[in-house]
Amino acid sequence: MKLTGKQRSHLKRLANSIKPITQIGKSGITENFINQLDDALEVRELVKINILETSLLDTKEAANEVARLTNAEFVQAIGNKFVIYREAKEDSQIELPK
């Protein structure tokens, strides 16, 4: 599913008020990290992730890789944080504009 500009804007507004739930450190994007994020996406749908300076990863590259590995959509990257979205399989909370 590709997000439209309108949907992405809506998700960015929602993401403004959320805090990062996890971070990527010097061990990078691990299988364990992806598994935890997978569970978080199922519950929250919209998650913000912080990239620590020790990780040496580019924010946008990391965001796109994490989104790919979790079958999520990249929403935005600002500084060392990024936001991804994936609709929950059951009981979706976020209503996207058409």
C-alpha cells in the first residue's frame, strides 16, 4: 500500500505528539529490533524511532530499511528520528483520509 500525500500529512500530524518508542544504537538494525518493532506496529500502527549517534546510520536509509523489513510505510524523517506506519491486521485505530 502506497500512502497518498494527504494520508502522509495526516500521519505526520499524528506523529507530532508521539515520543520515540525505541532506538537504533551501534548494533544497528538487528533481527530482535525488527521483531519488537513488528509487535509495536501491530498495536500502535504509527511509531517513531530514534537513531543514536553511535549507530553511524543515515536516518533516511535506516528508515527505508526498517520500513521494508517490517512491511511498513515510511512517513517522515526529521533529524535523527523517523516515523513509520503500518495498518494493524486486526482492530485498526488510525483512520486514513481517502
